[in-house]
Amino acid sequence: MISSFAFSQELPKRKKLPFKPGQEQEMDTLKVTLKDSIRIGTRKVNDSIKNDSIQKDSVPEKAPVLLDLVKYKSKDYVKISQRDKKIYLYDEAELYYQDTELKSGIIVLDYEKNEVYAGRLKDTAGVYSQAPYFKQGNNIVEPDSIRFNFDTEKALIWNSRTEQNGTKIASELSKKENDSVIFLKNAKFTTSKDIDNPEYFFLARKIKLVPNKKIVSGFTNLYIADVPTPIGIPFAYFPLTDDRASGFIFPTFGENSSRGYFFQNGGYYFAVSDYFDLALLGDYYTNGSYAFRGESNYALRYRFRGNLSVRFEAVINSQRGFPDYSKSNIYNIRWSHNQDAKANPNSRFSASVNLGSSSFYQASINQLNTPNFLNNTLNSSVSYSKTFPSYPSVNISLTATHSQNTNTESINLTLPTLQASVERIYPFAPKDGTKKGIIQNINFQYNLRGENRINTTDSLFFKKEMFDDAKMGLRHSIPVNTNFKLLKYLSVSLGGNYDEVWTFKTTERSDAIIDPDDPTMTEQIASVKDTINGFDSYRTYNFSASIGTTLYGTFDRGEDRKIQAIRHTLRPSISYSYNPAFDQYYDTYIIDAENRTMQEYTRFEDGLFGVPSQTFASSIGLNVANTVEAKVRSNDSTQTEPKKVMLLNSLNFATSYNIAADSLAWAPVRVSGSTVLFNNKLNVNFGANLDPYAIDNQGTRINKFNIDNGGSLFRLTSANMTLNYSFSSKSFEGKGNNADNTRSGGRDDDLFGRAQDFSDRNSFRDEDDDDDEEKEDVEAYRAKIPWDLRVAYSLTYLNSNRQNEISNNSLMFSGNVELTPQWKVGISSGYDFKNKGFTYTQMRFERDLKSWRINFNWVPFSTRASWYFFIGIKASILQDIKWEQRSEPDRRL
């Protein structure tokens, strides 16, 4: 017998939903989709299935937990557990969700709690591999294991490794609260490239990290090579930002022999905007000396860029009441402005300013000014130019210039200089086609130059007295020229020039008189010179003509020779100039009242543009220019054409003969030339003056040829030669070498020493150099050592008065050698062969300690004898962690 029972579930009757009177029932517009929310390979959770369009509860529905697709994959297997609501990924597992990227050996995704777990793989030998790699946005963490919640975005991270703006951070345990706050326990942070074996690190027990903003830590102390040091701080704050940020600039501390203890270069940096910034820095010394410095950089893309630096120092030596006590104020202003060529094609503004106290570079003790005290000139120029492109085009420019000699403390200013010119006009030339013949090539031009020139001294600079002796004037010039060919090979040019000078001050001299109160009539009163204010002018003109040609001579030696051919280019020319005398602008006055001695003068003698010529001149000029070059067979067998090598860039001979002179008609022969040798690395320039006339016992030229006086054809009166040699190991590898030392007002090379501020990270190469480049350098050291060398030699000979003297004979050199990838040494020095002594000498030593840098500069002798030692961290974020010690020059010497 079979007994069976059946049971079923009774469904309750569906109740009708109540409606308010007058309200129509709406049709359900939502499609009911019943499907599994978990899909293999791509997971999307959809836990809310609506069956009706009518809201059943006033409580808002919970948004979906996972808001995007979860993509994953692994090398070994993927296991999905519906019971545990988890997905297991094993071996080279990867998971992607929104901006989160996770790679690890093992990944477990709990899609019910919306959490993910990741860890390493462990083999049979107990070795771990495939550590997690977690990236969210721009933040990257490489821990041993991690637990992360997609909903709250909280995370627990064990033994994490992360990097924030160049700073590497490793912590035992990290707790991520949200996108903006992370708490770290027992964390060490460093800028070393190897986070697992750093050269140094700071150990902090507790850290609060706000990514890309800041790091705030508790008690922190320094470890060097895993050895703790007593250097520690109770708390620390480190800003983290890729953008400019305002903040304090940590000063440098030290001691000076004459000014006491000090701090230097401390202040505040203002990140005003993306277009300009401002740094205000100050120094203070315990003897009362102080200094201020303001620096600003500005730039507007495709328009202009520049920088401004203003420095002021109140220098006090010794102590008040002591006999050697002194106080002085010195300053320096530097401004550089460059306009982009694309900004305006018809107008341009530029500035290069370097002015200040004549003793600034000598009295300042700033490290950057150490090599600059040898510069004895300061120059400035501010100019604006405008072009009006219509025909004929007009160019107008305004320029303010400044020239200062720091030895004599004299200053020359032009405030301003006005220059205007009209495009060259050919009145007889056809509108179309080329210009031919003497008539069609006639052209003229108009030029205007106006100046307001001031000569003053350092003590009167920026005072109203400096304008008392200002000179103003304008010069109008109209040159007229033409040129044509003669006998096919001769080039002839004819020209004349008309000048008109306007001045607003002239000179008047009165005769000398005898003192009427002196009965002996022996004491005389000198003539009186008066300055007359008012407009006056004079006009001059002159004519000139020249004829010249070009001759070529080639010496062929055969294509089988190393030097296949030598070509000589000869350019002779003869010129004639006519300059009349303008006696109408000259007067006479008595300089000796007793003997009635007269002397001529012109009222324009103190003018800006010289004086009208009083001497008639009609002279013939002779000039010969030479160039020698060779064709050399290339060592490269693939090259079919020989290369041209310049043997002699120039060799010029020039002299003139004055037809109107009654004596000493021949001018000295000027010889000048230049060449380059050793693959354009050695520049040679030379010159000499050869005088055909003899001199008397007093050294005065006489109207007698030197050969007729028992001498040679020409008398060598002066000669000079300069050699400049600059090369490096890169030159033999086909690479260039560049040096820039002008930022603080020095030379563009380091022959006077190198200006370095070791506290300024910009003075050095970025510590994050390309690893590949570094490997190449290490590889190259097996065969060669990088080096560079610059040599300058100068020789001057004088014999104008039979002194037969070498007035200047000096050698200057500067070089650097990288002994190892971490050691670099350099020296700048020179030797004066005339005075038999070394010139300013600076020795440089640099040691690269990977994350740290050691520098030592030493000036062993001279009045600037000093040394400077620095050790500090390279990274900009920790650049204030440093130690400096220096020995300043003794100002009492």
C-alpha cells in the first residue's frame, strides 16, 4: 500500500490598494526583470527590483552599494561562492572598480559587505611574492596586505609603501579614513630611492597624512644607515603640493669674525599667482648689521618673462666706540625682462639692469658674490622700440643706459637716448625689377639721435645734484650713397653725409687779464669759462669714395692627398675721404695777457657729439683683407665630399695717407687677424700697430721715416694676442658643454670662480635624474672620466716710446673632473707672469651621497681667503635639513 500526502502553500488574497476619489489608477511603466545580479567575469549588484510604480514607504530607498562594474581576472583560478557572497582570485590577480586598481597574489572580494582583501603568495620555502599594488586616483600604495571597503572607502594597510611628491613613506600599519586622511603608525619617510634600504630616514611614531597636501607627525628622529641619532623634533609639518605654495624659508646660521653670529636668507615666500611670485629674505648679525632682499619672478606665456632682485645691506664693522668702527649702506638692483617674439612683431621692450653701490660685491659676504668681486663694471640697458611698417618704414627707439666703474666710482647715464630712422629710399629706382647703374642706385636715409647724458659719481647717485651737469643734444644725419660696377670686376661706391647738431648748452671763454692790484704785474688771472644756456647748432658734411674687388687663388694638391686644396681669398680696396675745415665755428681768446698769447676754441667743445673739424683732411685709405681655407679629405669613408676647414678667418692690413697734411701724412699700419684651431675649440685673436715714422728722445713722432733713422721699415708700437680654449670629454663624444654663471652678475664662464649657494637647490642638478642616464655614466667610467677645461691667455706688448715692455701676460683656467660618479672636484685660478703671482683661486669639492650632498668651497689665499662647508638633503621638500659652516674673509685686512 502506498500512502502519500501532499501539501501546498495558500496564497493570501491580494488586497486592492485604496485610491482617493477622483484619482485614476496609473499603469505600471516599469519592466520587471528577474535575473541573477552576479555574472562571471564582470559583477554588478542590483539588489532593488521594483514591481510597482507606487511608493510603498516614505523612507528613501538605499542606493546601490556598487555603483560601477567590477572587473577582475587572475592567472590561476577564479572561485565564486554564492553562499559566502565572495569571489576568490589566485595568482597575478587584478581587480578594477571606478578609479581603484588592485593587483596582488591573492584577492578576495566580498560583494555583500563591499570589501576587498588582498595579500601575498607564499611558496613552499616560505618566500612571499606578488605583494599588493593598490592605486586610487593618483595615490599608490604597495603594502604586504590590505583590506578596503568600497562603500566607506576605509582601509587597513599592513607594511605599506607609498610616495607623496617625491617623499617615500613606509609604515607598519596604515588606516585610511577616506580619500583625504590617512593615519600611519611607526612610519619612516625618506627621499632615498630605495625605500627598503635607505641611506637615511625619519622615524615617526604617529603620522597624519593628507595626500597631496601635508604630513603632520608626532615625535620624529633621524636615522642614518639604520642607526638612530639624537637629532629629533617633538612634531613636524611637511607640505605636499605640486603647485606653488606660500611658506616660510628656513634661514642659515653661522658666525662671522667681524660681525658675530648671524642668520642669513630667512624669510617668507609668497606664491601670489601663476604669473608671478615674491620672496622676502633677510639677514641679521649680532653686531647690528642687517640685510634685506626681495626677489620676484614673473611670466606670461607668449608675452614676456623676467625677474627682479633688490638687495640692501647695512654693513657694520667692529663695535661702536672702537677706532676701527665703520657703518655703510650698500645696495644692488638687478632686473631682467624679455619679450616673446610672438607678442608683437612691430614693438619690443627689453631690460637688463645691474646697478648699485660700487662697493656692493666687495663688501657683501653673500656666497653668491664671492667670484663677482673681480668685476669692475656694472652695466644696464632698458629699451623700447617701435616700427611703423608703412612705406617708407620708420623705426623709433628709446633707450636708457647705465655704465658704472666700481674702481673709480664714476657713473655714466643716458636718460634717455632717442633714435629714429627712416627706411632707405631709392628715388630713381624702378618700382619693379632690379636696380642698375649709378643713377638708379642713388639712395638716402634720415637718422636722428638725441641724448640726455649724465656723468656723476657713486656718492651723488639718485640725488638732485647729479642732474646739474647733464648734457642734452640732437644729431640729424642724412647719408647719400650709390654704387655700381666698373669694368665688370670692380665695385665702386660713392657717398656723402650731412650732419646737423643741436645743443642746448654752449661754452664761452673770456680773455685772461693781469691782476691790477699787483704792482709787479707778475700774477695773472686765468681765463674764465662760462656755460651759456640756450639753443645753438652747427652743420658739417663730408664725401667719400671707394673701389674694391675680390681675388681668388687656389692651390690644388690632388684628391689623393689629405689636404686636397688650399684657397686664398684676397679683398683689396682703396678709399678716398674729403673732410673740409669748419673754421667759422671757432673763436680765439687770450691765455697769456702779458705776452698776448692767443688760443682757439669752439663754443661746442663740451657738446655730446664732438666738435666740428677745424683741420682740412683729404686722405686715401688702403685696406687688404685675407681669408685662407682648405679642403680636407674626411676620415669617414662614407663621406664622398671633402670638408672645408678654415685656416685663417681673417688677416687684415689697413692704413691711410693724408694728402692735405704737411707732415706725418702716413697713419700707422693696423694688422689684425683671427683663426680657430683644434675643431673650433681654440680661438686665436691677434693684432699689432706698425708705425713708419721715427721718434725723438722724448718719444714724440717726427717727420722722418724709421728706416731713414737707422731702423727697420716699420716700428712695432704695440701688439696683443688672446687665446681661448674650451673643451671637455663630451667634446670628443660629439656632445656640447654649457655653463651659466650670470644669474648673480658674474661671467658666463667660471674663470673667476663659480657662484654657488649650496642652500639653493636650483644650483644643482635634479636628484631625480633618469636611471638609464645614470647607468650610462657609470658604464662610461670604466673607460674614461668626465672632465671639462677652459683656458684664457692674454698677452700685450707696448713699445710706443722704446719701453719694450710686456704690459700684460696672464693665464686663466678653470676645470672640473668627476673622479667617480659620486666625487667631483674643480678649480678656477690663473697666473700673472708679469707680477709673478697667482690670481684669484677657488677650489671646489662635491660628494654625492645619493640622497645627501656634501660641498666644500675653498679660497686658499688673497684678501678673499675663506672656506664654506655644506651638507644637506637634495630633495626640495627637505632642503632645510642641512648643516653649514663657513669662514668669511677677514674684513680688517
